[in-house]
Amino acid sequence: MSGTPWSRIGWRNLGRNRKRTVLTALGLAVGFFAVVFIVGWSQGLMVEMVESATSLVNGQIEIHDADYRPDRSIYDTIGGRNGTDVDALLRAIDADPTVTAAAPRVYTGGLISSGQATSAGMFMGIDPVREMRLSRFLDPLVEGRLPVSGRNELLVGEEMARQLSTGLGEELVVVASGADGSMANDLFTLVGVFRTGLVELDATFAVMDIGDLQTLVVLPPERIHEIAVATIDPWIADATAERLGSGLPPADRPIEVVPWTTLNPAMSRVRRPRVTRCTSSSSSSSSPSPSSASRTRW
Amino acid sequence: MVRFDTAHGHRLIALCTLGCLAVWTTASAQPDPREIVERIDRLMRGDSSRGVATMQVVTEHWERQMTMEMWSLGTDYSLVRLRAPAKDAGTATLMAEDDIWNYLPKVDRSIKIPSSMMGGAWMGSHFTNDDLVQESQLIDLYEVEVAFDGERDGESVWELRLTPKPEAAVVWGHIEFLVGQDDDLPRWARYYDEDGELARTMEYSEVSEFGGRLVPAVMNMQPADKPGERTTIRYEELEFDIDVEQSFFSLRTLQSGR
């Protein structure tokens, strides 16, 4: 501290009133710590929110027929009318080093009835083994177990089970529009109840084996609506999606590979934490939430 | 004090009579639009009816034909049962007042359509569940006015405009009906959404005699946004004022599969 006269004066001043110096230093330290802590805390929360929202049901990347969104018609299956080689597609996706899981899905809307009550539902056909590696909403279940292929078993959300006044082991009538125009209907046994915490999901979703749902609505095994993909880090989903999009096996119809940042524009304003961006990202902390994410999803 | 002389009085009476006559003639030239709708409904439905019809549904993805038998009583009760194709035979719909039940023979269960699904397609067609219920209650749900009265394409017609009553829970912004004045039969109905855009058109054609009445044998429903799609209902048999009790329109009949 032997530079200019001004810095010498300053340095001496610090020593002349030690109490003032300590108080000022302490004030600055506490202030800086508080700012760093709050920014870190809020960004950690947001990252957690993104991770929990994308891993709950949706996954971080969705692969569809290019026309599937937003109408989600039963006919817009990957690869079009003739479908696609699902196994080959899954192998190609699994081969990407950043992909941790990929799961095929079939969706259709319909009615589900317990006899006393009937509700409108969204049926989701899953491959239980692949699905468990990707999404969290079926693990743990409130009660029961996962569906076994070929036995017409299904799971419903906790709220739907309540509305239908039904319980494990009971038979439910499932009605949907078949892809051939017929009134698809069959009996399914309730084997499990799940809870996502999102009322709109817990009240409308029914999950069954993918093959059983395809049989019900007269879709052949090669016709699926979606492959959901999880990556090692949600923040690289954009890059992974781009890579997957250019590396998929050729199909009859264009396939779209969409990262969660496109599916949930509201949530995508949250970015990988960077201190220089603290103001802009903390201002967006009010918009993303698991429920708004699921609303844009369905 | 005013005093009428006789001549003056007579003239006044004549004037009154003329006036009344004028009012009366305009009234008869401008028929009550609600009465027209009621008349059409009575003609096409009768107090009760039984019929057999084929329904052809053409969509972008598939095409199928169904044969169905139907019964109705008044405006509140009807029962429709599919006879063909074999895969769906026995499937039935019961409409009782505002409720719709479907019977599914494969699982031998009846399920009530929840109100949230009343806008959904009926049996995969371009008709909705609401159509079954509301088509018979137009008078209660809509205000009717005559929008056009005169000649069109060489025929005297009324064009009726139906606008929903404020409290009515309906999906259409308004409906237009073209009705022939000679036979009281509808020619077409156009359904508009709340933005005033045409949503679908129903055409009535091939007026034929059924049970001593002349009614259109073919109804063709065409959604405006999908020009390649349609649902066509063609009556094969139709009889009116049949012997049927209200108790027939029950869940028991629905499940019996008759």
C-alpha cells in the first residue's frame, strides 16, 4: 500500500477508526453473501422446477409425426398411415450418448366408466419397462402395480379413481373411437392408482399397456404417437433434439423432434443459471410451474 | 259535448273494419315462425315413430356404413339400435329427456354420456350427442324469425333464422333453415359458430312417402372445414304414431338388446 498519496490516506483512514472499518466490511460481506445466496437459491429452485416438470411425465424431448401437434389426432402416428419400425427408431435414439431413456407412447381420448359414474379421459399406452426409466409419475404408485401386457389392465389417477368411486381389482368400461371408425370398447381391470399432484392429470389420465391400447383402438403395433426422451441434463435437450432430428432413420412422413424449451415456451425462459443474467431469470420465476407446464402439454 | 251524426258514425265503423281487415291479412301473410318449426317437427317426427335407416360415414381416414333401427316418442324420448355391421350390432343409444345412455353389447354395459362429452361424435358420425337431444328442442332453445319469405329457385320458401335464447346452453351462434312453403319440409339447415362462420350444412332430399306422409328420405351432414367428409342418413322404413309406451324408453329395453 505504498502507491499514490491518495491510497496511503485511504489505508491510514481504515486504521484510524477500526470500529467503523469492521462495521463497513461486515455490512458489505453480509450484503454480498445475501445477494449471492438469494440468486443461487432462486435459480436452483427454477432448475429443480424444470427438471421435475420435464421428468414427471413429458420427458425433455418429444418425437412426433410433424402434424401431430397441436390437434393430437389419433391418425397422425409417427411415419404416417403405415407407421414405423418402432424398435429401430428406439435403437437409433438410445444410441445417442446424451440420451438416458426413450419410451414409446400411444394416446387417445375416450370415456371410462365404473357403472356408477363415467368420465372423459385421456388414455395413454406405455411400455412399462421403458417408461419407468423415463418418467417419475408411476413410481411410486399410490397403490397397486404396473399393467401387464395382454391382460387389459389399467391405472388411473387418484382423482379419477375418486370420481369413479372405484378401487383396485374392479372392472372399468373403456370406450374410444377406433382408428377404423368403430366404437372401440372393452373391459379393463384397475390394477393401480397414481398421483402426480397435478389435478388435471390425476383426474383425466388412464394408463395402460401400449399393445392393449393399440388393440382397443385398432392400431397396428407399428403405429405410435410419441417417443418421449430423457437426457442427462435438461439444458442440453435443444442440442440433443437437433442431433436426433438429423440422425433418425428415414420415414414416409416428416418427423418432428421437439425439446421441452419449445413445448413449454413459458418455462423455457428459465435458462441455465448465469450470475450476469440474475435479473432477467428471477423475473421469470413466477411463470414456470409444473401445472402450467402440463397445461400447455395437454 | 261532441255529437256524432249517423253518416259520420258509419264512416268510422267502415274505417275500423278496413283497418282490422288490413291487420288480419298481414298477420296471415306473415306466419308465426315458431309455428312453422313446430309443424316441421310434427310432420317429420309424429307423436311417435319407428324407422330403419342406413348411415354412411365418410371421413378422411375411413368410410363405413351402419344400419340402425330407431324409435321415438314425443320430443323427449328416442332409442337407436345398430343392426349392422356385425362388429357393432346391438350397440344402442337411449335418449331420455336430456340424458344419453349408450349400451355396449361387447361388454354388456350401459354408460351414461357425461355432460362434458355431449359435444362428442355420435357413433363416429358427424352428428354429436347434443344433436340427438337438442334437435328435438329447437323451439325451447332458440328464438325463431322469418329472415326471407318469397320465391327462390322457382319455389316459395321461408328462410328461418334461429338465434339461441340468452339462457340456452347451445354450441351454435345461429342456425338458418330453408323451408318449402308448399310442403312445410326443410330443404337445408346451416349451422354457424359463434363467430358467424359456417360450421356445417345439413341437406334434406329425396322426398318420399312413409306412413302416409311425405318426408325427406335422405339427410346429408357436411362439415364446412372438411369438404371430403360427410354423414348420410337414408330412411329405408319409417312409420308414424306407432303403439309405443314411455316405459319402452328405459335402461331395461336398452340393455335387452331387442
